[in-house]
Amino acid sequence: MPFNSFNFWLVFPLLFGLYWLIPSRFPSYKKWYLIIISYLLYMNWKPAFAVVLLFVTFVTFYGAKTLSDEDKKRRYGMIWIFGLLSLLPLLVFKYYNFINEIVITGLERIGLHFVMPGLNWAIPVGISFFTFQAVGYLFDVYYKRIEAEKSLTDYMLFVSFFPQVTSGPISKASELLPQIKNPKPFNFEQGVAGLKLLLWGMFLKTVIADRMGMYVDSIYPNYIHYSGKICLLGSFFYTMQIYTDFAGYSFMAMGIAKTLGYNLINNFRRPYFSLSVTDFWRRWHISLSRWLKDYVYIPMGGSRCSKIRNYWNIFVTFLVSGIWHGANWTFIVWGVMHGLAQIIEKALGLQKYEGKNLAVKTLRIACTFMVINFAWIFFRMPTLNDACGLIGRIFSHFGDSCSLADYKLSVVLAIPLFKDVYDEWYVGRLQTLNRPIVRMLVYVFLFVCILLLGILSSGQFIYVNF
């Protein structure tokens, strides 16, 4: 059930109230309440999906217990068995048809005609997120960063916790499990902070992302009929759409979790003010970046190796990132572009900038934004031909002008832009904005904007598809 749906906002006050009515002296009841609610909300998408969630949960829970009991000689083999077994649903549901197509095409090129049956199954919602979270826990136990969890109840809640199960953030067991084991009493200030995050996330999704999406959805499928300027403007709007959509979800997930007494990792730190592509991945989808670093990049050798090997490690890490996002060549190319950009930055020493020259910083931010923007075109388009066609349209038919109506949508971007500028450079310096009356007026303004300008049709979040 999407957080921006009318049904969720009817149900959530009841869920919130019943949770806090359960006395704190019965923590197991509170946990089972959240588990049941998490599964019911997840089954709202499709009841059969819960079987996959349970399968991954049980495999990683009992796999971790087995790893903790095995001797050193057998642990290496066991981690591969349980790791692959827990990844099996993700591989089958998300990648079987893609691999099947590659195999059939490859065989046809050498004159062999062999057809394997395809699967016409819907992909379980959030399968990439809860699978990576569970697999991360399994490897943390293998590397002895944490001990195997003894309580199945606590672990079930860790994997299925409804604010994050469909689109993250991807939590580490060392962060979330201690909170589950020791639930806190209701904290008014934390609850208020959660509601503020909910309001901001709802604004980003309904007022910014969904309106940007309407424009993008009219341009991208029909790019051949539009001028290069309109296509370029559409690419900028998609760049903002995916940011405000995913950040909106993440803030809402954090907000809902806070109202229930839990703290989740913040997935975003003003990514479009990055000074390099390397810096971008320290600010964008932070929980995934951390996962890739801990379980792909570092185990391969990280940066403690030769330059060539380090470049290879970066390339493979972002190839995995592209594949994680979807079973399509467009996602693979998107991941490869980010990997190659970081390799080039590292080879030229551009991945860091410690200077304070404003002109240099501005230029670096602008160049990084353009690289990220053009990479998003591959991320959004259904095929490589379409992505290249749109980019070609931008450069070959750029002379046609845009109407004022094409630009007026960008006015709504002023609010998130102002907030990001303030948070990046002026936090604590504009004391007027910290006055209670000013902050209250801002909250009322955001709420009114949601009612008057928001698209309240429970439009799906982009990252739910991953």
C-alpha cells in the first residue's frame, strides 16, 4: 500500500494508535503487532508475495545460525550455499527472462534454435531491497561483525518492517536489530520529528515528483516529435522527478518509523550538489552505496591493491549496481557509465576537492550534474536505441524554442532547491528561519501546497519497481 495513497492515510492513524496502546511491559506483543501489520500491508500488493518474503527471511535466519555453529573449513562453502539460496528468488523473478533472452539470442547467432520457456510472473514488490538487507545480515554473521540473531521474531521484524520493506532504506542489522530488541516508550519530540519528515516527503512526492512525471511521461515516449530543447528540459525534469520521488519515499519511511520509535538511515544528502560522481554516490541512495561497498567493493580488495585492480573493483561494483536496478541493458549501461566516470575521476585525481574557490566548486557541480543527468536518460528509457535516440534528438534538433508553458513547471522546484541550498551551506546561519512562528508557517504552507497542487492519486513510487 503506497504511503501517498488515501487508504494508507485512513489506516495509519489507527495503526499508530493501537501500537502505542500496547503496554511497554509487553514488548513481544508490540513486535508481533508490527510483524502482522507489515505482512498485511505487504500482502496488499499481492498475497503470494509474502511467501517470497518469508522464504528469504527463514533462509538467512537459519543460514546465519548454521554459519555460527560451523567450523572454519565448512563456513566458506556454507556461505555460498545460503547466499545463493537467499538470492534465488531475486534471480528467478527479476532476471530469468532477461538471461533467457540473452541465451536464446546467443544461440540463434551460431545457428542453434532453442527456446526456453519464459516466466510471466509479477516481480514481488521490494524484492531487491529486503533480499539485500537479509543477505547483508548473513554476510555480517559470516565475517563475524555481529553474532547470529537468536530470536526469529526480532529477525522477522528486521526484514519485513513495513516503512522500509518495499523501497528501503537498506538497514544494517547492527543498526536496526538493537532498536527492535529494546523498543523505546513513546517520545513526543521524536513523534513530531517523524510527522515533519512525513510532511516533507509527501510534498516532494505529490507536488514535485508526480507533476514532473506527467511532463516526462508525455515527452520521453514521443521524443521524436519534440525539439531538442524540450527533450533536454524533459531530461532535467526526470532528473528532479527521480530525486524527489525516491527522496520523498525515504523521508516518509523515516518519518513513519520515527512515529513508531525507530530511526532509519537517511538515504539522501543533497546529491545534486556533488562535486564529482564519486561524491554523488556518497550522497545518493546512501544505504545501497554502503551495501555495495561493504559486500562487493571491499571483499574484492577495495582500494588496497594495485591501481588497475582498484579500477576493476570500481567497475564491477557499479556493474552490480546497474544490474540490481533492473534486468535491462539500459540499467547495465547506466551502472557502467557511473563506474567509468569514477575510474576517470580517480585516475585524474578529480574524485576529491578540498579547495574553497567558489567558481571551481560551481563548475564542478554543474559538470557533475550534467553527467548524472545524461546517465539518467539511459536509466529511464526502455531500450538503448531509445536512449541514444533521445540524446541524438537533443543535439541534432536543439534550435527549436520552448514555450513559456514548458518552463513554468520548474517554478515548483524553487522550494526543494531553497531547502537543499540552506541545508548544504546556510544551516544555523539564518536564525530567522528557526523561529517557531516561521517554521509553523512553513509547515502550513507545505500542507496547503499538498492539498491544492498535489496529485493525490496514489501514484506509484519509482523505486518500488526495483
